[in-house]
Amino acid sequence: MMKKNTDVLIIGAGLSGLMAAAKAADSGKKVLLVAKGMGALGLSSGCIDLWGYSLDHPEEICQDPVQEIIKMVAAQKDHPYAKVWDVLEESLSFFQQICSQNGLAYEVAEKGNWLLPTALGTVRPTYLAPAGMAARELPRAKNILVMGFQGLKDFYPEVLTTNLKNNMNLPADCQLTTLMLDLGKIELSPNNLAYLLEKDEVLQRLVSQIKPHLAEEMVILMPPVLGERGHTKVLLNLVESLGVQVYEVTNIPPSLPGQRLQQALLHHLKKQSVEIILGCTVIGTTVLGEHCTEVLAEGSGKNLTIAAKSIILATGSFLGGGMEAQPGKVIETVFHLPIKVLDEKWSAKEFLSLEGHPFSKFGIEVNNHLQPVNSQGEVVIKNIRVIGANLAGANYPIEKCGNGVALATGYKAGKLVGEV
Amino acid sequence: MTQGDRVALDNCIKCSICVSHCPVARVTDKFAGPKQNGPDLERFRLEEPAAVHPSIGYCSNCKTCDVVCPSGVSISVMNCKAKGEYVSLHGAPLRDKLLCRVEMMGKMSRLAPSLVNVLGGIKPLRILGEMVMGVSSKMTLPQYAPKTFLQLYKPQSLANCKGKVLYYPGCYVNYNNPEVGLALVKVLNHHNIEVMVDQFECCGLPIIANGFLDVAKGHAERNIQKLKKYAAEGYQIITTCPSCNLTLGRDYHELFDLDTSEYSVMDAFEYLDQLLEQGELKTDFCNVSLKLGYHQPCHLKAAGSGVPSLAILQRIPGLQVQDLDAGCCGLSGSYGFKKEKYPISQEIGQNITRAVQEMAVDQVITECGMCQLQIFHLTHQEVIHPIQILARAYKL
């Protein structure tokens, strides 16, 4: 059987796993990352949400998410942020730094959260936005032109404009118009379209279709398809040709901004000589005393044993396959670590309840070093760190903190194993 | 539909991760993508085999879909079987029947390898070949070596034998690029490891990829018999070709349900990595001052071994190896030689051209012979196998 030996083994290729790998490699460790498949980061919006709404007035978008988190962790000691607030700002700057080194700039708003339009015309509070989404001029725009593409599913300009009028504080005289662009395709996938737009001649066809509709102080909103990679080149070419600001809006998966972020981080890891094996599932573990000495992984019809000094668990929650629900109990699939399950009902009666569902908070409890603990607070396995959606205590869909928690916990785990 | 089929299909949660990573669907709308051709249409095909869609012919069998699927769905198996079903229902052009027989072409070229190479370079002949047969006149043809690997290979008697391997060279190393096999033999003999070779058949991958599953199954059955015999005699089976590795090690079982449990296959560098782990890899490296770009073949990714050459090449003084990280090269064996698929294959390969330019590397290395050919075609730079670099570092 094949054997591998490494300083740090990371299980999972989502945002938390990639961040942990980046920070551990940055500390000079030999890092191996294995994952069942390509992580769900490619399905995400590509924005980094830290905290969405006010603690005191849950219906209001919070102005300063960092302050809100500091206020929140004082009260909620079991929230994942309570374990990592000390490195939150440093993790964000590390993230911005490695992204920009790999051609993907992220921007912060003038104050606190960005309010960015979604494809449905709702407003999304988010902390870090890719430069191509950071629509600074939008609240002051006199003219907003929303463009879609013939053949591209899941983006309808009229839906966006109709809802945006109600959801965003736009100037009273702001004109919203729509335009369908035609590349002569009956069906377009976002990836195929992004690939086509990397070609200058295709982009120029768009420019000639858009030009007759330009107006004074116009802002153009488009689906997130402007280029496959760091996207800056396609976007800048378009802005230069049109002479107005153009922004992408967030859309449902599969959408490019999440994929671009995933690509940039994977690219960074490869440059740092991190070895990555996808299609590889951890199916067994050897735990001696309080240490996991090696794991058994299966992939492509063969087995692999991996010995590691430190292991970082980043397998995600129910959707990622890191946790499985069975009648009456929830199990963590790799190490069978203790899961904190709330005693009352697992789900709320109302599907879209504003309080969210209790099952979102299920997960593994950890100490301040992100080591898994049991209900008595004792460390279960010392050389494991648990990060991202594996952690107990966060209500991601309601709090809008998923990527923020993933980023900060991943960073901290990578930093801690770098010191081992 | 069996319960097993149902479970396999229900594992697909329609997340579209496979579609967003499919190199073919990215550049053309002729391929409906792995999800639609795979699990979506499989529901219909299991009830009615004739429901197979012609778009399946555009699947290049790179197996990226399997690698990226977070739900463990064997998409490429569904697609390979569907292609087989399509070919058995509708037949295949003569071109596909010939192109997939790389072993037969290798044997025929033995009559006069240099003449074959010369003929392959005559433009009017190539244009005729495109018009009559549908073989792209633009794609660089692989060159045949004056002597095959099996002819050139000389068994060494080793005084202090530390291990024994059976080397499966594969058609490309045997007929086109024997230097790779010879470099491997030198490196292993340098470690006092005995190398055994034998007459094997083509692993069958090109035949599978062109949809002739029954023919390929025959190759599989006969190869398995031999592989089992060597494994029982204590030989570790190794390859230098990731596609042969994947076919012998995984496809025989997944596609044909044949028992492959009595032998295991390793990439040559996986074997060397084991020596490294055991502290038995020699480190008498000389300085190799090169900045290399490494291309990871899709089938090596799919074999789930990571980058086996990474740990060893990192130990060679002076050598810098950077991952090109440019995805599929686009050739996919016979795929890129077909007239209608050549443009798709070249479009996919543009990421490689760009990465090689941006990184300004001295040379590109990659394990797969077909990837080597495509990268040479795209960049006009010689591309070699990592084992050749290792042999150079040992001054062999």
C-alpha cells in the first residue's frame, strides 16, 4: 500500500481548508491536502461575508461587522468567532494579500459592509468583495443599465431592476434600464460565456451592442461572467471601451467569482509546493492515546496511508459530507468526534424562519487552539484542529458568517500547526 | 434499473461542479457536459439504452468530472459506457477504428519507422488524410523510434538485488519514446532493483475512449492474467504512463467488472517515493540548473496519487520545478487527432501555452506521452518525462 508522510494533513478543499493550507505552508511546513472532490467554494458567491445584520435589530444590516462580532462573542462564548476573534483582522489581510498575489483583488467598503445587488435585485451585506463587484458608485448612480445574455439561464435583467428599485436606496431620479445582449448562441453556460469573453473579438461585439444604450453617469450591472480567471483584464477592457463603470453582481451557482477564488487559492498552494489529491476520501484513522498517528484514505480504487504530525479537519457540515444525520444522532464522518447537538427540535417549523434552523449550529466544540473537546471540555485528540463548517455554534444562513468563519478559523489552524 | 444504479444516480446532487470544471464544455457547446451526458441521461439510458445522445462522442475521457465530484459519482464510467452503447448502436467511422489501435500502428511502423515518420511529415498526404479519413492534417504526429523499448532493453544482472519490479512500458514508450523506459531502468538498476519486462497488449485505453468496449475487454482479460502471474511472483507492477496506470489499476474493474484485486499498479515515482520513505533512495545527485514547468496529466490526477515526482525532484540541487497549473492539455489521446475535435483540443490547450509563456520556464516535464506531444505541438519546445530528469541528476 502507498504511504505518505507529511507535517500537516488537511482534509477538505473548501475555503477553510485552503486557507489553513496556505498559512501552514507559509510557516514552512510540508503540507498535503486531500479532499473527496473539489470543495464547495466554487459554488459560493466569491464574496467574503463576515456578519450581516445588527444584533440588536436583526432586520437591519449591520454597519461595522468587526465591531458587531466583538460584541457578539462577549455574549456567545460557544460561537466559532469566539475562538478566533484575536486573529480576525490579520486573517483578512493575509487572505487579501495571497489573493492579490494571484491576480484577484478584494476590496473593503468605505465603512463596514458593502451593500451589493444580487441577480434577484436583493441587497447583500458583505465585507470583502472582488474588485469587479465592488460597486461604489451605485448608490449615487443616475442611470443603471442591467444587461443579460440571450441563452444564459438564471439571469433575468427585469427581475433585477424591478426588485432593486424596492430594495436599494437609489436616487429618486435614477433611471433603470435593461438590455439583452446577443452572441448568436441558443444556450450558454456561465463557464462557456466567460471563456468566450476572454476573446477580444467577442468582447468588441458586446461593446458595439452596448454603445447605443450608454447615458450620462451610467453604471452597468452584469451577470458574473466577465472572464475566467482574475477577470480584471476582461472587465478593464470593457470599462475602457465603454467609458462607464461596469460591475458584476452575485448570482446562483455555478458562478464564476467563487470559481475564480478557488482557482487563485489552489494556484497559490501549488506555487507553495502543497500537494493536493482530490477524489480521495479518508475512511479510517489510527488513534494512539490522544494522538492520531495516521489515516487511511481511499481514492481511485486504491488505498493510501498518510502519517502526519498535525491534522486539520475541514470536511464541512451536512452538505459537504463532514457530518451525517441519522435518526436521533449526528456523526462526524472521519474521526467520530463528539458533536454538540441541541436537545430541542432540530429544525424550525417555518422553512425560511428568521431565527434559522437549530441544525445549522450542530458541530464540533473546540477550545481556543481549535482542538476538539468533549462535553466536559477535555481535548479528545490533541493533534487535530477543527475549522470551518465543522464547528459548532454558528448559524451561517442567518448570521451571514460562513466564509468569515472559514477564513479566520482556517488561518488560525494553519498558524497554530506552523508553530508545532 | 437496479437498486445499485438508483443509489449511484441519487448521489448526484446536481451541484454542477463537474460541468464548471469540464475542459470540453468550457470551450464548445457541442458537448452538453458531464452532468447532462452522465447522471442526467443515465436515468433514461438505464430504461432505454437507445436513448444515448450523439453529443457523448465529444467527451474526451479526461476524467476531470470524477476527480472534482464531491459526491463520489463515477461520471466517467457512465460516459464511457454510454459511448460504447452509442458505437454499438450506430457504428463508428473507419478512422476511429484505426486511430484507437495504437499497438497495431506501432507494429506496422516497425517495417520502416523512418519512412513512416517521413510520410507523416508530407503535407499533401496529411491533407489527403484529413479529406479521406478525417484525421487532422495540422496535429503533429508522434514519431516512431528506430528501435522499440523492448528491443533496446537489456536485463542487468544485479549483485545485491534489493527488489524486483515488472515494468509495463505501454505503447507510446515502446514504439515512440523508448528513452523514458531506458531512463527508468537505469534509475532502478542504480538502486539495485531488478526490472522485468514482457510482451503485454495495449492497455486498451484508446480503444475504450473510442467506444469499442468489447475489444478492450479482451485486452483487459489477457493483460490481467499476466499481471496476476507477476504479482504472485512478488513483482511490483509499475508504469511510467498515467493512462496505462489508470486503465490497468482502475478501469478494468470499474468498466468491465473484472477482478483486479490480485495485483496493484504504481506510477514509477510512487515506487521511488516508497524508497524515499524507507530511506533507501540514493541522494548522489549532481546539480541540475534548470527551471522546469510541470504539467500534471489528467489521468495522473484521476489515479489519486497526487504529484508523485514532487518529493524527489525537490531534492535535486539547483532544480526548480513549478506546477504549470493550467489544467487539461486538450489532446486526450486520439481525440485531438480527429478533424472535428482538433480545434476543441487546441482551444483547451491554450491555457498551457499561456502558462509556459508567463512562467518563462526552461523546459516542460510531464509523465503522459500524449500530453508531451500536445505541449510540444503548442509550444514547439521539447517536453520530457520527469524520470529523464532524475536519470540526468544521477548522471546515468
